[in-house]
Amino acid sequence: MAQAIGNNSPNSYRLVGAVISNNEGNQLDVSNLVDSFELTESIYQMFLTGSMTLFDNNNLFNRINFTGQEYLRLHFHGVEGMEEDPPDDEQINQVFRIFNVANYLRDTDQNLSNVVYKLDFCSPLMYEARTKRISRVYRGKTGDILNKICKEELNFVETESDVKPRVKGGQELGNFFSVFDADVGDARGFVCPNWTVHHTLEWLRDHTRDETNQPYGNSYYFYQTALDGFRFCNIDTMQNIVYLDGAVAFSPRDGSMVMSENYDFEGGVGNDILSYNKQNLYDTLEGNQSGLYAGTVHSYDTVTKTITVIPSQFTQQFEMDGGNYKKGLAVSPSFRLGAENIRVPSESVDSTDELPIAPVAINGDPITERFGASVEFDYSVPFTFSNKAEDIGNSITSGGSVVKYNRDRVEKLYELNRINVQISGRTNISAGMVIHVDIPQPTAVGGERDELQHNGKLLVESITWKGDRSGLEVQLSCTTDGHQVNPDTFEGMDLDSQY
């Protein structure tokens, strides 16, 4: 029977079941022994992972005889409205492999029968991918090769678009695609040199690109969701998957709503931001060294034995119009595109004095023209070859040297614009979709203004569900590609004063 937790608060949820099976097929329902659990999905992580802490007072540990070869079925879901269950396709119901007993503690002071231990688990497909190797030749586009490997090595199944993720017969392993960008990647012959399935899938993911000029054409991701199996798509596709079709906007809690209004109410506290924090924003030293703003590719042609020096800039990948994005989640990048001049702030002055404009000590280059900050060497990889000539360099390079920085640049841009958001318990959300947020900020004159950066649309990079005896936390790692206001327009104090 489902265990209701949270007393109809925004964090309430139901633990429908937690059943463990050992290698012999013996099963035990441990739902009443669960102290807490975590489950994580991420666009950067190909498979689901998690952990569960059990408070064991009936010798389950020895009855199961744990060896790291057990399987766990975890089924839980949030609560809608007035204690209503969401539809089946919005409930997390997955099977995992237990691969480690991470911690084991026994109460030696009061009751020797009380034992607490933590079980680490992952998708069974992750275990398969880590322990199988491939030595063979594939031909075709990288996306097609990835799909073929998933079917042959991980037993992926075909699903019709109108079939729910869990049908009679079961798809609790998640071994199917719910989103798949077809016909992408260079046509190539690929010799897999005895790599694990996991390594092979990573390589194919990282070397897939499309022929469009949009900035995310090289940013493909292959990852498992807790609701809808696997997705293989790029950032551009993710930006078109919007949570609840944009019907709700998450905002900080203001206490004005009644507690019974859970997440299916547009204005209920179930859609409030319970807390948020930001870390490592605007690390320009790391951004420069990674080639986020600019870099240089030295491409060695193995046929002509020559090196070509290719400059790469942020604005080559992200097309601008007057300093604003032509296509992006935000309005403009979170850094100034103008010249970086070294300015000298004034000496300490009386707080009532109006400070003058800080003078320029040394004129500098724009941040997007520091090509010496990052240098990459590109050359032909001996175990790959394509079926067409590239614009630059040898035909056996993957996508040409002109796109060498493109994928890493997007990841670094997102890393330096990240916000961690906690929302109330729910199971109808997945990584790789866009949410809407509204985070007002107080002004110096007692009013409110919109947050400059993390406002409007945010991409959900990863989700961690944390369930315990008090409720379900949903922790999101979200990001954007810049600011809602162009930093180059911050001249003097005119625009600053309204914040």
C-alpha cells in the first residue's frame, strides 16, 4: 500500500513501493524500512544513479544476503491538488541494480537488532554498458550508430509515440527512446577499438553534429530520464520541451497561498521556489582558459604535413545583433563584448560625494579577441574516417577544426551561469526541459525589479529527488546562456540606479 508522506504539504509524496530482489529471485518489500533515498538524472550523465538508506530491525541484510547483485524497484510520485495521485506516466517507477553497500552501522549501545545501511544503485543498463566491450566496424551517421549499439548491446526496444512508457509487459528498465534526433552526425566509418559500450556511446555523443548553423549544432546529449526512457538530442531540441507548456512560473515563497494547493494549481505554493543558490558565476579566468570567449586551433593536416592556425570566437558560434543574441534563452551573453580596459577606482571618499567615472589606465582588447588564452591542437584520429571532404583540414577530421571549441564552449557557458533551485515534491519533470521562473529583486528605493540573469526561461540540466520521512525535495540544477539585459548598456549609473 502506498505510504503517504508530507500531510498534504507542497513536499508531500507517496512511496508506493520499494522491493528488493536477490540473484535467486527472492523478494522483500522494504518500503517500511526506507529512511531516505536519492535519485539523480542529468543531461551530462547517461544513466540514472541513486542511493537508499534503510533502517533495518528485522535482519533484512542477512535474509537478502547482499552481494552487490541485487535489484531494486523504486516507485514513488508527488501529490496533486487535494491528495490526488498524478497519472501513471507521471510517476517514477524504475528498476535499478544495487552495486554497493556504502555504509553499514549497528546500534551497539541500545538495541543490537537495529542496523542502518546505505545502498548505492544505478540503472541495470549502466552496469551492462560498463562491463561489455565492442570491437567492430560501423558505418553510417553517428546518431544511427549510437542507435544500433543501444539496440544490439543494451536491448533497446522500439516504442510507438502513443504508447505510455510503462505498458503491460513492462519497460521499467527504461530501455527505449522517447526523444531521438534522427539523421544527425557525419556519415563515417567507425572502427571501435575494444572500447566499453559506455565509452563508445560517450564518444559518439560527443562527436555528433548537424549541418545547421545554429549555435547548439554540436551539443548533443544522450541521457536517461526517470519518466520517459532515454533521450538523444541537442540543446536546441531541449529548449523546445517546456515544463507544462509554460503554464506555470516558479517564484520564491511569499506565504500568501494555502498549503493545500500543490503543483497542479497554477498559482499554488506547489510552484514556489523554496530556496536557491548560485556558485562560481563569471569565472573569467576559467572561461578564458577553456576557450569560452576565444581560442586558437592549430590543425595539423596529415596528408600535406602542414599546420593551419584557426581563430575561434564566441561570436562566431553565437550570432549577435547589436550585442544581443539572435537565438538564445537569454537576451545577451553574461559578459561585456566591448573592450576590456583596465580602470583605476578612486581613493576612498566621503559617502555623500558622487564618484566620477573611473579612468582608464591601460586599453585592452575585447574578451572575445584574446585568442592566446586557449590553444587547441587538432589532428586526424587514425580510427575514424568520413565519406566527404571537409571545408578545412583533412577529410578524416570529425566535423572540421572550425568547430573544435563549439561543444565545450556551450558547456562552459552553462557552467558559469548556473543556479541551483529547490522546488516542492513532484515527479512530472525531467532534465533537458525548460522551466519558467520569476525571481524579483528588491531595489534601493523599496520597489522590485526583475532579476538580471536567472529570470524567464531556464534549462534544467539535472534533477535530484530526495525523499525522507518528512517529504520529497526536488533539487534542480538550472542554467541560462546570459543576462536579460545587455551588460554593454550599463554606462555610468543611469541603468544601475533602478536596481
